[in-house]
Amino acid sequence: MSKKVIIPAVLALSVAFGTTNVTTFAAPTGESTLLYKADGLSKQEVVKNFLQSQIALEASEKVRAAGGEQFKIISEEADRTTGTYHVRTIEQYKGIPIYGSGQAVALDANNNVYASFGEVTQTLGLSVIPTEASISQEDALATAKESIESKIGAVKNYDGIDAELTIYPYEGQYHLTYLVKASTSLPEPGYFHYFVDATSGEVINSFNAIHEADALASTPITGRGLDALGKMQTFSATKDAATGKNLLHGTIVSGSNTVGINTYDARRMGETGFILLSALLGFTGFEVETNTNFFADPAAVSAHTNSVKVNDYYQKIHKRNSLDDKGMTLVSTVHIGSKWNNAAWNGKQMLYGDGDGVQFSSLAGSMDVAGHEMTHGVITNTADLIYENESGAINESLADIFGVLSEMHSKGLSSPADWEIGEAVYTPYIDGDGGLRSLSNPRTKALHPAYGLRDNVYPDNYQDRYLGELDNGGVHINSSINNKAAYLISEGGEHYGVNVTGITRSKTEKIYYRALTLYLTPSSGFAEMRQAAIQAATDLYPDRNGAPSQETQTVMAAYDAVGVTGE
Ligand code: L5Q
Ligand code: ZN
Ligand code: CA
Ligand code: CA
């Protein structure tokens, strides 16, 4: 977290030219304060000068001398609700991006910096990092493929694979690497990340970030079919001009936005079918076809209609145009693998298993699971939280939070509140045992003793967090700590002696969406999540007479209650 100081722009500019006379002023009250005064400069100059001013002079001069700017603007967004302007940056070294770096800087209506999230690297200018690769991109791709296939078996078709030159900070050193990202569906869903040293060809680190995970004219039709829960649904589908068959290719129209929804069937089978149809279908699976308007595959009907519902939620509540906010087509594939007890986002699309019928029934049947997986798609396109350790737990938690909130929105206010994940498909032979995770009371769900958690249940405060290496550093475990905070913000309650006044679901989802899209960065952990939520609450529900609003106080109290305190 940056220090809260106001640096007049004139002084900040002189920093760049070698003067060390930087003035700091006392910060106003509250956790949100003005950081940097703008006058006269463009928004982009203000942001870059502000970030530059956060680096010690010697290092900052060296970066310039080395012939590059440390900060690169990657997105800009004006927020009409608050008249504020939001800029995301990443760090680079001689034009090569630094993995996991990122800042989110917020400007007020006068272009002053009032908030900044994301660590600024101090040592970049003092480091000597190789920038010339001695192995080729093809070599890096081959190395990654070999390792992936030694783990999951031969991959006949990658859903996507690319290698990008990236500087990777690892164990106290900067490495010039090719970051290889590979998406797979068969033989196993995966979203592999490989850091291949571009000077030696050695794999420095790797992880699987699977987020459980035509020219011809066609006519839109209305399809019908029973979903995985036995409910009749109607939905948008297509009559294919070439074959005369009806397919699960729909469109959602909202104002001037149109989003495609395509649902496919992996038919639980091996690679052969995929190879045949890959050229036509882009490796997503077989078409779900029918000669009538009736679609007879309940898992496919559920995946199709649930992705419409989740998209409606993001569109109506958050004014978001699909997962990338640019109208990308929503692709789902059902019947992945045999009795697979999971659902996933593989970096490109949703994947649903059929479940083994005991632990899970068809996972496509649960709308909150669709909301969870699709939120991973939103996160990839916004804060891009790294999928391990604390940032991974925040990533998982936001997927759960928007999973349950999208489901509750869809069911409407007359339905009972539901803060469980996956209850519609979890343990079909056991009634009333809720879902696989609970946001309202994480401690009601057991965890394998191998994790060594207190009472062998999911944690509901920071002190009980999991610090081992399983589950990418506990991403599906420690998420519960933030889940509980979100629940308390919405519904209120006493937790470890802290009283929290609930502020409703509607305000809670606005705060988390704003934190996710404007303030969280790839490396954000629990402390940054707290600060981002406080900032979002303060933007939406401003301080009065120097005192934080009820909404902001509630956010602070909820994070206090789960043991994530300020500083
Ligand atoms: C998980 C998504 C869900 N999957 N995957 C462990 O592995 C572990 C948990 C999950 F929607 F199916 F739940 O959350
Ligand atoms: Zn997930
Ligand atoms: Ca639920
Ligand atoms: Ca059950």
C-alpha cells in the first residue's frame, strides 16, 4: 500500500529532473486521501509522474537512462457515477512486461490522484536484466508442451497456446523468460503457465491456473428443453442453414449489445472426435443438435440457460457487456470427462463435468457454479489476480461472491437468501446439507485433516488461514475468509466479538464489483482487498463531515471481524 502523501505536480516533476525537495502534507482523515496534485498536466502524465515519484530517485533515473519507461498504461476508464477516472498500468523493463506487476490509479474530477493500488518495484533501475533471448519462442513452446504432456498425457489439440517474452521476478531475481500459457480440455482441462528461461531454456516455475475451470446464413429460433434439475426452459438457439438441424447457438440482446452463447458436448470421449470437428468448431466439442425445437440434453440446457442468467446479472447490475466487457461469446462444454466432479474456466470457456452421481450430480445444473466460473472470466479481464496464495484466494472468493449474488439476483428477492455454493448439485442423495462451501458460515463445511486446519473446517478468520502448498496455496480454502467478510457486509452480524451492520446485497455487490474492476491488481492479497473495498465504498457512499459513511464503516468492521485489519 502506498504512503498517503500529497505531492504537488511541480515538485514531482522536479523529482524527475534531479531535485530531491519533495513536500509531504498531512493526510486528511479517513482511509481514503488525496495523494498527488495534478494542475495542468494530462491524466496520463499525472499517473506516470505520480508512479515515478514513488520510486527512489537513483533507481528512477537509472530506468530512464537505461532507455525505457517503467510504467505502461494498459487501460483507462471514466466513471460517470462519480466523475472519477481510472488508469491501470503495468511495469516493464526496456519494453518487456514484468510478470504480476500492476497498479490501479484513480483521479478525481480535477485530475488529482486520490487513490493508488499495487506495489511499485523499487529496484528495477538498479538491476541488470538480460533482454536478448537466446532460445526461440518455438523452443519454449516445445519445452512447455513436453512437460504438460508428461503430466496429463498426449494433447492432440490445444484450445490455445502462446509464448510471450516476460520478465519474471522469482526468488529475489529477475529472469528473462517466455511465459507460455496453454489451455486444454482433453485429456484433462488445464490452464498451464510455464516460465521458460529465455537464456538457458530451463523451466524456472510452472503452475496450472485452471479455474475450476460461418459463412452460412442461420436463423434464430426458440429452443425448449428440460434442464438438469428437471425444469422446462425456453432459450435462444439457431437453425443451421447447411444441415437444417437446430443447434445450441443463442444470442442475448440487451440494448445495443449482443452476446453469443454457444454450448457444446464433449461426449465424455477421447481426442478422436475433437480432431475431426476441431477445424469447424474451434476445439470446443460436438454440436448439441436436434431436428425439432426440443433439446434433449439436460446438462447442455442448464449450461446454456445458466450462462444467459449470469450474463443478464452482469449486464443489468453492473452494466458489463459479457465477460470481457466487449461482448465476447460465452462458450460452454458439458459432459467433460467421465464422472468428473468439477466445473472449470480454462482461460477461454466454461467446462462442466457430469459428477459421479454421489458427490455431485451434473455440475451444469447449479447456477451459482456457472456464476463462479464466469466470474473467473471477468477477473481475467480486470484485476487478473494471480492464481496462487493470497491473490488466488481473493480470486476464488470473488468467484464465490458473484456466484451466489448472481444466483440470488436471478431468483429474486422473494426467494430465501442463499449463501451456499452448489447446493443444487451437491450430494444428490443427501437432502438439506447445503453446498460444497458456505459463505455465511464457512466453518460448517469439513476439510480433510491433511490440511491441518483448526477443527478441520474452512477458516473464517485470517489467523486460521492455511499456509501450506496444497491447492495452489489454499486458494479454495482461504477464500472463505473473504467470503465471510462479504457475507457480513451484506447481512451483518457479530463475528469474534465484532458487530457488523449489514448494508444489503445490492450495496455489497456494487462495492465488490468496483473494487474488482477499478482497484485490485494481480498481486493483491487480503490487505489490499480490504483497502480496495473501503475505497470502493467511500467512492459510492462518500464521507460526510469528515466521517466515513455507514457503508464504509461496515466494510471496515467486516474486515476487522475476519482478522484483516488496516496496516
Ligand atoms: C471448485 C468450482 C465449483 N470448483 N475446484 C478443490 O477444486 C477445488 C474446489 C474447486 F464451482 F465446482 F465449485 O471450487
Ligand atoms: Zn474457481
Ligand atoms: Ca447457491
Ligand atoms: Ca445434498
